[in-house]
Amino acid sequence: MIFARTDNSVLSRWWWTVDRWTLMAIGLIVAFGALLTMAATPAVAERLGLEPFYFVKRQLGLLPFALAMMLAVSMLSPREVRRLALVGFVISVVLLCLTFVIGAEIKGARRWINIAGFSLQPSEFVKPTFAVLAAWLFAQQRKQEGFPGDLIAIVLYLVVLGLLLRQPDVGMALVVSAVWFTQFFLAGLRLLWVVALGALGFASIVAAYFVFPHVASRINRFMDPNSGDTYQISTALEAFLNGGLFGRGPGEGTVKSVLPDAHADFVFAVAGEELGLIACLMIVGLFAFVVLRGFIRLLQEQNLFILLAVAGLLVQFGLQALVNMGSTLHLMPTKGMTLPFISYGGSSLLALSLGMGFMLALSRRRYGTGEVL
Amino acid sequence: MATRLSDLVRYLPARLRIEGTAKQTLETARHRLVITGILFALAFTIVALRLVDVTVLKDAGEPRLARAPKAELQMGRADIIDRNGVLLATSLATASLYANPKLVIDPADAAAKLARTLPGIDAKETAAKLASDRSFVWIKRNLTPRQQYEVNRLGIPGLFFQREEHRVYPHGVLTSHVVGFTNIDNRGLAGIEQYYDEWLLQSSEPLQLSIDIRVQHLLREELAASIDEFQAIGGAAMVLDLATGELLGMVSLPDFDANNPSQSPPENRFNRNTLGVYEPGSTFKIFNTAMALDYGVSTLATSYDATKPIHVSRFTISDYKGKNRWLSVAEIFMYSSNIGSVRMMLDVGRERQREFLDRFGFLKAPTIELPEVAAPLVPSPWRDVNAMTISFGHGISVTPLQLVVGTAAIVNGGILRPVTLIKRRGDEPIPGERVISARTSEQMRKLMRLVVEKGSGKSANVPGYLVGGKTGTAEKIVNGRYKKDSRISSFVGAFPMNAPRFLVYAMLDEPKGNKSTFGYATAGWVVAPMISRIVSRIAALYGIAPVDETEPAVRDQLLVNVAVR
């Protein structure tokens, strides 16, 4: 793509202001994701009695739309981003409420809703939209005297948290909480409150341990591998061992035919077995690059809303990657969380594209004093 | 400084004030962003390090791989070995062929190919199996590696192998009644295999029996020869180590191949030593005589009237080849006088007789590490007439094992030791309880030697090995009646009688006399010669030196100081 500096079209302006390094890193992650989808999902599909390329077709068919959406969103102005986020958030919350009425129950949780033949997971879309919205609320409180931004953010957070826990989707609640808390922290929350909220968060995890039996069993199994079935995690670890430095080659692995979630939560193990250590380190490096480069660029940022929103979106992105890889590597209890752009899942892919679109749009280079809204 | 700054702020115009705090807020946000970034960088580093750890450094990985086959081995059934470590039963890994008919393309063709490759496969039956709409059918269990290779070479889709274990008995028939066998799923169905089923499944150590495969072999050879010679329908033989109570050999014929037990008729699985109950006949006079001596009612020289038969209710008790005179206790034992035995028993009394036999374990099922154990047939109530016939071994039926255990206590100095098929460890004390005095035991040894030296057991003698024992011939009871010409002929003895080491028992079921025995099928003619051969072979096997029987010291040990005519 060659755009003259003098070209004043939307596309040209976008090209010269968007962070092309981040764009490239995301592109590479997507490429890894496509490769692993082709390698891992046929085995899973076969086990479920579907035709081998069922998941490949669905995921790769959706990919162009998702990427197009990300690029389109990244061309929006900060004001448009905020509006889209608000609309998206309202719709997501409404759909989230609807899951309790018309949602399909899968594996003991009501998370999915059927819309025109697609099953959609509204909670995925809550994450990026709420991050943008909360960022604006926190920023506005500090910009406009008398505006109760913090209070609204707290109320909205509690509503979202309540809905997520009712489903129940503890993993999602954890990510939303972490993002919200980080934003609040960045917005200058007094240290006493930081400590208090941190303690409260820890207490909530302890409470989840006692309230949700599946959370308790996962934590138990992590703490004491002998207490229960650790088949998944030990199989995953063996996959890394089998892979070695260079892997067995794409499609040559065996874990995908035994691990139930090889295409989603345990896709990193497939990567370890088939692509090897070096490729896995590259994947980790790409995620770290996107997050840390984003943070470093934010240090120049003059606008608090943009700083909070981008930081929130990056925290969400990075945290999901860390939790997914960490649980596959037995660094933490297994938590059903997708590896961004790599795990199979339509809702996750679309929501991440939306979120990264927001992030790219907000982090575009701007000129001026920081009055962007 | 802080107060001065806030004072200053208060006097600034509103717009500037907000800008000032906004700058401060941004500053705070940047500081905290750095902290958050550092945390993320740390977390990514940890993930990367862990990745390297589990992929290439993982030291826990290697034992995991190495442990897996070991765990599999431990699942196998433990071996059974003899007292010298010879393998009697072991488990081999084999492959069993099964099919997923849904994946078989041409069932008829596949079945035809399999029938040509594997023995015992019926093409029609297999084709029906392969055409069924199940997703799992066994084709053949336990293939040899060659068969597995050949099936693989057929290249039929839908056939699979299941790794299995196959129990193998290298000695086949030789230990079949002792070791027993397992079913196709490796569970014990008979013998030690059944008695120690759970233990064998859990243990990683082999189970060591007291059996000496060499003794087992010679016993079976001699017993089979005698059965053949006298056309018996079966027989049994045992050798017991008198010092420990361990069985060195236990053979029952006919027997079966433990590798393929269903090939033999079911009656071949009958262990005559532990499951057969027979009237012991004259061998039981060992206990009648020991009883009279031990209670002190008789001495070897005490004489009893054996001039005429005893009539009791409708029975007449007479002697086989009777002497028709008064006989001493020694003569009664040597000539096996029924009349004399009854008179000795009458001196002891019915109650004391019952108590004495109970002491030797004749009134309840014997205890041994086999599931195939029968209880004796004991009269109830124990009337006078029962007591009289029991004195010479009739009216009671016991297993050969009980006779062996009881006789061992008679000759070993008077200690009843539990019999076992499991090798005793050298360091553990051997349990036992005194049942008769050492003096009675010594007298019984002399009497048993006398039987072989001068009485009915002469053919059991082996020069230099001081064999002693007692013969017994009893007519078999069939449907509650004694059957003429179908006998149980047996001999129980020990050697060398001056310091007995081994107890030897042999029995023939329904032997027929032949020319060499002048038509006789009594124990002295058909079993005693077999005992002689067994003793000489065991003596050679264990390297026991013969003694000079004319040496005064030896003679004194076994001399019966009673005139025997």
C-alpha cells in the first residue's frame, strides 16, 4: 500500500496515523490462528461426528468479516468509537439479559443466544464496549466537575458483574473486573482504595471457590494434582514435551485427538506439539509486543479518556492471552478463556476484532492538545 | 510545599485549575501505566520461561515417560515359581484381534482371508460378525507375534489389536492341580491361582511355592507308570518335608494341561489329594496304635486275643490272612490285624478315640492354600460300632492330605505342623503343637519300620534308607455299598526312619492285579514298589547318603524289643 503523504483521503490518513507495527503483529497472530485452526479442529470435528472441515470453514469464513470490521472500526474517530461502544454496550447487555430467557444451556451455563442461525455469546461483546465506556466515565469525572462518572462506572460494573455471575461465567467476570479495576487504578484511585479493592477481589475469588463447585474443583486440582482428574493438563504438558524445539509439524500432533478443548482452551498445547517451542515463544512475543508497545505509546498520550480506554482494551487482550497460556502450562488453575485470535470461536473473534479496532482507532496518531471528543 | 501548591491552585481561574489537575491526573496515570506494563512484562516473561521449562528443560518429563511402561508391568499378574525359582506360571503380553465392523469394507472377503491366516476361525461365522452393525467384536484372543504380523499383512481395514495378557504354564500338566489355571480374563479359577487371585493381581513379587518341580516330576512319572501297570483309574502321591510341613510334591492323576484346561474332561480337574475322601483302611491303624500307646493303655508287648472274629450287631470283624492266635501290639500293627485293633480301641474307649482323632484334624476339613478342599465323612453320632470299625480305618472317610498331615505328626516326634504349599522363609519359626509324646512317636517309627522290614510293606524297602510306613487297602463304597474288586490301595511312610526327613504317600484308585502280583491288587503289591522307587529317586535327588543297617547304633535305634513271630 502506497499512499502519498499529501493524499488526504480517509484511507490515506488512516494509513499514516494508525500504528502499523501493532497492525502487523495482530496480522501475524491471526495467521498463527488460521494455521492452528486448520491443524487442530478437524480432529475435534471428527470426534464430534461432524465433517472434518466443519470448524475450519466456519472460522476461516468468518475471518475476513472480522478483519474487515476491525479495520473499519480502526478508521473511526474517538468520538465515533465512544458512540459505537455505548450502542454496542447497551445491545450486549440487553442480549445478555435475554440469554436467561431464550438462551441455550451448554455445559451447565446459559451464555449463548441464537440469532439468525448464529449462536452468539453476548458477554464477549460486553468486554470491549464496557472498557471504552468505563474509560470515558472515569475521564469525564476528572474533566468536568460535578459529573458522577466514577459512581456510574461502579453501578454499571456491578450490573455487568451480576449478569455474568448469574450465567455463570466466572472467567469473563474475572477479565471484566480486572480491566475495570486497572482503569480505575490508572484514573488515580487512591491507594487505600486500591488495596481495599484488591483485598475484595481476592475475597471474591475465595468466595467463588465456595459458591461455584466447578471453580472449587479446578482450584483443588491445581493445588493438589492427586485430588482429581488432571488428565487434560497432563496431556497438555506432554504435548509440549513431544513438540520439543521445532514441533512435529502442523497437523502431525496427537493431543488434538484426545483433548476435548483442543481447538479452544487448549489450542496452545496443539501449538506446542505441532509448531514447537520457537513458534510458541514467537506467539508469546507477539502478544507481549502488542500489549507493551501499546503501553509505551500511551506514555505520550495527552488525553485521559484515550489512555484509559486503550489501556483497558490492551489489558483485556493481554490478560486473556496470559490466562489461557498460563493454564495450559499449569501455571494457574484451568480457566475457560480463549487465546485471542487463535482459539476457535466466532463470538470471541468478532468481539476481539471490535476491541482491537477500538484500540487501533484510539491509538492513532493525532495532532493537537488532546481535545478529541 | 503541598499546602502552598493547593493555596496557589485556589486562586487560579476555574479553567486553568481543571487543566492543572488534569495534568496531574495524566501524570499519575502514566506512572501507574508503567507499573501495569512492568507487571505484564513480568507475566509474559514467566510464561515464556515456563514454556522453555516444560518443552526442553522439563526434568519431570523423563521419569513420566519412563514410568509408564513400569506401571503397565505392575498391572500384570505375578509369576508363580517353585521352591528353587523354576517358573510355574507367568504372564505374557499378547495381542488380541478385534474388529470394528462399521469400518470393514468387505466382510465376506475379510473373513475368508482371516480364516486362511488364523487357525480356528470359521469363515462363515466371522463374516456374520463382521457384517453386524456393532462397533466392537472379538475375532480371536491372544495371537502369537507371527499371527499378528500375518494379520497386519492382510491389510484389512477395521481390524485392531488389543494388548492383552496371556497366562502361560511352562510345565503344563506337571503342576496343574497345585497351580491351577486362570480364565481368559486372567482371573484364577482353580488351585493357587484362585486361592491367591487378589494377591497375584496386586503383587509385583513372584509367589514362591514349596513345591520342588523335580520331586513333582518324579512323583508323576512313577505314579503314571504304576497306574499304567495296574490299570488303575487314577492315583495320587505327595511328598512332605517333615521338618517344615512344606509339600515338596503333590500329584493327582489323571490331570490336565493348565494351558488349555477345557481340552481335558472335567473329571481330570479333580484333585484326589485334597478333594477325594476315601476310607483310609489299614493306614489308619497308625493312629489307633499310637492312641493306645500314648494313652498308656498298651505297650508294644501287650497282647490281645485275635483267635476269632468279633461279632457286633450284624457285622463280623475278621482278619485278612488271620493268625488266629493272641497277638502283641507290635504284631497287630505288623500283620494289620483288624480284630486286635478293635480290642486295643475298646481298651481306650469311644470318647477318647474321638478326641484323639480330632487332635490330628481328622474330623474337619484340612487347611491348605487351595480352594479345592473337601471335608471328611465322619459318623454322627459316634456309636460303639463306628468306633470299632474306625479303629481299622473303615466307617470314616478322609482326604489323603489329612492322612499325610496326621502321619507326619506321628513320625516327626509328635508335633502337628500345618501343611503348606508356600515356601517357608528360613527365618520364621515353624508353628506346631504337640499331639503325642516323643516316646510314642519313637515307638511308632519302630513299628512302621517293622512293617517294611518284615510285614506287608516289604516291597517299599530301599536298602540303606530305612523306609518305614503302613499299607492300606480299602474297598470303595459305591452307592453306600462296598464294591468288590474296586479298591483304594495306599501307602503312607517316611524315611530314613531313625531320623525321618521326608514323608511319602501314594495311592492307586481301583488298581487291578496282574501276573507279577499273582493277581493281588493290595497296597503291599501295587503301591509299595512305587514307594521304593520314589524313595530311591528322592534320596538321589537330595544326595542323602545310605546308612549301614547292620551297624549296632542304627539297629538299636529301630529295634522292636518284642518277640515277633
